[in-house]
Amino acid sequence: MRLVDYNEKLRLFTLSNNSFGYAIYLNDAGYLETVYFGRAMRDYSDFACVREAGEYASPRYNIRTAREEGYRDGFKADAAPLEVSPHGTWDKRGAPIILRGARGGFETDFRYESHRIYAGLPVEEGMPHAHGAGAETLELTLRERTYNVLLRLNLSVFSDKNILIKNFALENAGGAAVKIVRAMSMQLDLPSADYDLVHFCGRWAKERDWCENPVHDGVQEVSSNLGRSSAEENPFVILKARGADETQGEAIGLNLIYSGNFKFRAFVGAYRGLHITYGMNDEDFEWTLAPGERFAAPQAVVAYSAEGLGGMSAAMHRFVRENLVTYGGSRADRPILFNSWEGCYFSFDTARILTYIDESVRIGTQLFVLDDGWFGARDDDTRGLGDWRVNLKKIDLHKVMAHCKEMGIRFGIWFEPEMVNFDSDLFRAHPEYALGMNAGRQELSLMRHQLHLDFACAAAVENIYAQMKAFLSEYPVDYIKWDYNRTVAEHLSGSLPPERQGEVYHRLVLGYYTLLGRLTAEFPHTMFEGCSSGGGRFDLGTLYYCPQIWCSDESDPAQRMDIQFNTSYGYPLSAIGSHVNDSKVAPYRTKAALALFGTYGYEMNPELLTEEEVHTLAAAAELYQKYHLSVIEEGTLYRLCAPHSGNYMCMQCVSQDRSASLVIFMNKLKEGDRFRFIRLRGLDGEKRYRNDFDGQTHTGEYYMRVGLNFSREWLGEFDCRLVLLTEEVL
């Protein structure tokens, strides 16, 4: 099946697989019009006649001929659904790309010049990007007629996924430098605005709250200007057709393969169409593009579903697992992780860590992680960041790693490479490496007593790289937790001249990718986990390098159920770092059940566990080892009851062969007598499954039409039931 096609006679580009289609018409003016986005069609040829010429077509004055002219196909400049709107012309809906030339004007007008179709996906050097087989790409080349800048519009489609990848790349083909003052990744114009906009806002320890609002007249924006994708707003957003739900209706998910400032902008004007631009936030952004230079915007990911939010999520999950994450380790090799942080914080020595290791093995630990406090003069959070050498007076890492090997488990460690304390050897030697130090200011903002390193400065990145490489060469750890505990405040770089300070935000992200990319390439067997005060940098850019991200610093199940449930709309459970901790809100069986719907691990003082608690956690670890790969990692997720719309949460995962399923049901407020039948999904209707909740065996059809009966359960506050269904083979 050909995925991308061009009908020269009709001037119609189509991208289509068996599930969804996308069509672009090349009009008389040289603009690319988006004429269809939806379910796949057998024949797209009718879309070439999108309108007839009429009296409302946009006229133009040709300066060279001194004549008024029109367009034969009736192009209306401020209403046509475009792939790339111009700026500074009749169209005021919002352009994705804006340039500024030597004369100071902002007019930017790209027109079609050529195209090519090829198998595979575009590769953006130095940037995370989609990869994998089974894709085709349409590359459209447009030229800005005043500045002689080329725009490559890339659109890629997969044979087996309802996923569209879009991005822009600019190349200066002229003889003078131009300024890029806006560089979005995509534009999408839809003929109707009858959608609800879902986005995921929050803060530290309360990331990704569900927020749903009708799309309305004017402008709606979801954005971050904090230097990271942020806990305050996640870059993943959903356009949900009015009336759509988990299983039916149109749902469009949009995300960005990027870890910095972003902006999703929706505009509804007089014609009631929906105009979307999405990409890097243009606040304080300005990039100098010299002759011959190229600038690539991050790739945007669009997931389409005509079968509700569940279908959209399933497409996005498969894309992340199969076409984004690059970690070379086996999916089956996701060890149960014990992190030392909440057990001892900075207060530890070698003997205490060895005891922690011994005790943690009793609850199934396969990877022990030493968190903050092992390096430099780091006995609290006021000092030591930037000095990535082992504090030999505090910890004998060789002995710790040898003990882990004796116990048959692996070892990992914590880093925060992009930060520095002013009380550190690195800062004393190189104060210029701190962002904002050469800005002429009298003070700099602190967060957790730390400054942000200037990763726009190649020397600063190289310094941290050399330190980390030296450490990893001496201590070949199996895992690194990569933390990032503040946002960007002052964003002036001493390594850039005044006229290029608008490049700082993006260069910080590129520096992050440079360092992380070099280390993951040189140490491919070390698993890197992303973290940013929990979930403050939970994005596709980080997932490209890190197969999992610490979801939130909040492990209290009362909050965690919303955080994990909402995160699952755009990200697979295999990416969601989730631990059991010592929260008193719920018992360990509840905390373990919730953590199983993620990567599973622990954070507590293991010496304080009772024998009953050890037994509970060891049983959960055994369940993880038996079913995580087939049911959670590679299975299909079904969200059965949303905590933001009722008094309980329920999720279900089903293995690909539909032989096993895990269901979690968790109450919010206490409820007494009531009927509570939870209908399951995704099972084989003809197979028989035994459930370990009431010991009953029923057909898959019964579970999906009648459901699990929780009516007899008197569920307390934040009470939980974990149910395993296994196929009975006669």
C-alpha cells in the first residue's frame, strides 16, 4: 500500500493508511490547503474541487503589472485552511513561521516550489525525532519570496498507526542573515470548532490535572515559558469532538518531541473554523539564520482516532514504545527499583546503605539506587552541585556496588547535571558557567539553593560531560536518575552576544540533548530515567533518550491515582515511573497496586517494614515479575472509570494475546451499599477467565457485558482492589 501520493492533474497530495487520511490541495496562489483530516477514504479525488471561484475570492494588486488580479480557484486568503499561513498579509489568524529581514519588516509569505516523497522518516541531527520502519514522508519545499528562505514542510505517516508527524525546517538560501522570530512545528486548520480542548495543568506534586473547556471564539493557549515542558502545563493536549468519550467519537491528540518552552494556540475567527499552531513558544525567542544555515523546529506528533480517547491513546502509546524511545535495553529488562531518597535523604554512610540493600531485597528489589548526597561536599541541598566526584569520606561506592553484585541485584545513582550550587568547586572555578552571571544584574533567582548552568555554553556542557564520563568509566552503574530541580528564570547567556540572546531558551534544550545524547550513546547499557522535581519535564523529547520518567514526587495514592490516570492519556504506562512509599493515607497493598500500573519501585526506610508489609510487597513484586512485560509494558490500556468525573478510578490492562488482564479499582471517598458493576474491555469474548477477586470463572463476553461485581464491597476511603484475570484452558 502506498502511504503518500500526489495527483499532479488534481494538484492533490494524500497521506493515508487503512485507518485515517490527510489531504492537501496546492492552490493557484501556491499555498497548501488542508482539505481533509479524518477517517481513511477509498477515494480522495473529490477534494480537489474544494470550492468554486466567486465574488468573495481575495483580490491582489500586482506591482509589476500595475493590475488587480484574482485567483482562478477562488482562493480566499483569510478563510482557506492552510498548512502554512503567511504573516503580514490578509491572513491574520496566526502564522507558524515569522521572519524579519534587514529592512525590519515582519512580512513572511511562503509559496510552494517542489516536493519529494520517500520511504522513512526525516532525521533532525541533535534533536530527538521519530524513527522506525513502515513510514513514508512527504517533503514539501516552499520559498519565502522576499527573503529567499526555503521552508521544508515534512509530513510523515505510518502504515500501522493513526499517527502523523509534522515539522518545519528553514534554510537561508539568500545572501543576507534573517531573524526567525517565530518557529512553530505545525499548523492544522479544521473546518469546525465543535471541539472541547483538554489540557493537563498542575504544579509540583500535583502534575497533569484534567482540564476540559469548550473551544470558543478568539484565542486559547496552553504554554510553558519556564525553560522546561513543566509541571504547570504538559505539552500533550487533546481536541475532543463534542460528545466524544473514552470509546466513541473523534479525538485528536497533539504532542511535541521537545523538552523546553512550548505553545499550543487555538484560534476561532469569523468563519468558525479552528486554526491551530503548535511548537516552541515564541516568547523571548529570536534566532539569527545566516546565509547557508539551517534551523529545524521540533517534530510534532498528531494522533487521530474515530473511536474515542481510548483509540487515540492506544495509537500514541504504540508510537512512543515503537517509534520514539531509543533505549537499547530489552523491554523485559525493567527491574524493580528501590530508591534511597525518602528513606534516608542526605543522612547515610556505607553501612546504612548496605543495610538498606539487604532489607530491600526482601521485597523484590532488583536495582538499588543511591539518590542525592553521594558527591562533593553534599550533606544538604545548599552545596556540592556541579562537583560530580564521589565523597570518599561518606560512601564507598565500590563496596556498595560489589555488595549489590553479591546480592544479585544492580546499582544505580542520582545526578542533576544541569545545575550548580554557588557553594561548589565548579562555581568557584567557573562562575561564568552559571546562567545569568554575566547579565549585569545585582542578583540571581535561586530555587533549592541552586543556579542553572548555562547549557548554551559549549564549555559548560563539556565540563559536565567530562565529569560524568570519568565517573561512569570508574563506576559502571546500571541506571542513572537524571534530575532537574528548578526552572529557568534569568535567561541571559554570557557565551552569546547581545543580538543572539533570543536563542538562549532553545540552546539550553539543545545542550541538554547534546549531553544526554552523548552519554546514552557511549553507555548504551545504562538506563537513564528522566526526572524534574518529579514530573516537571515529562515529555516526548526526554522519552527519546530515557525509557521512563519519574511521574511525580507525590506518591500518596489519593493524589497519585489522578496523576497516573491522566498521564496515561498521552504516555504509555511503561514510561510512568511509579513507586510505593511510606504515605500513611493508604495501606501498602493499595500503594503497591497503583505502582504496578507503572514501572514499579520503592522509596521508604525498608528497616521499618513489618513482616506483614514485607509479605504484601514481596507478593506485589512477584506479580510484577510475572505479568508486567506482557500485560503492562506491551499490553493495551483501557481506562474504565475516570477519577476526575466520579468517586472512583478503574484501569485495566490486557495482554496482546488476551490471555491475562490486570484491573485496578480504587475508591476516593468512602461508599457503603450500592451496586457497582465494572464492565471490562479488550477480552476475548469466547475465552473463559478466572478472576482472583471472587474466584469466579466467566466468559470474556460476561466480563465485558455484565462486569466485575464490586457491589458487596464496603470500600473505605482510598480503598483499592487489584484483580488478576487469567485464561482457563480446558
